[in-house]
Amino acid sequence: EEEFPDVKVIGAQVADELMTINGVQASFVVSSLNQVVNASARSMGEVNVQVIMESLGGGGHHTMAAAQFPDVSVQDVRKQVVEAIDAYYEALNAPPEKVEPGPAGEALAEMEKAEE
């Protein structure tokens, strides 16, 4: 019986490798295995991928984070990831009083308070 490598590990490795491309600030890789879609995110530090993945129900660290989506299509997860990235940048560019509530907005508001 042929063994296949863990898709989650490969997805994380691909996300890491994408960070070696000149000018890339963050990478997001979506993969699927056994009806579970995995999203891996990496950053050089300028983009807080933890906030983005937490808004999708995942977690991690400022520069390394992930989320899992059981029984959801890769296309749906890709759309959710893109929307979460857009929301992250909208929240960063909005005045503090305009940051919308929710995991990403709350985390960004906390980060802003800590920087003051």
C-alpha cells in the first residue's frame, strides 16, 4: 500500500517556501484531504496571519497560523480566506472607531492599544 505524505505538512511547507519569493509579505495555502480543508498562513511579520486565521476559527502565531474546515469545499475556503485578508486590510486602514467587531477587529484593536 502506497503512503501519501501529510497534506497539512506539505501545505505548511509550501507556505514557507512561498515566503522566499522576493517581495512576498504573506502566503496562504489551501489544501484538502479526507473531506477536511486546511489553510496554512505564513508572514515575515508585517502581516499578522494569526489575526486572519483566528477570524476563520483557526489560530497560531503572528507569523505562522492555520485553520481547518471540515466538510467545506476548497473553493469555499479560498473565498473565505480572501475575504478574511480583505477584512484585515480594511480594518488596518480604518480609523480605530471604524474597526468592526469580531475576532479580527477585536485583535487589531487590542494590538493598537498595546502599541500606545
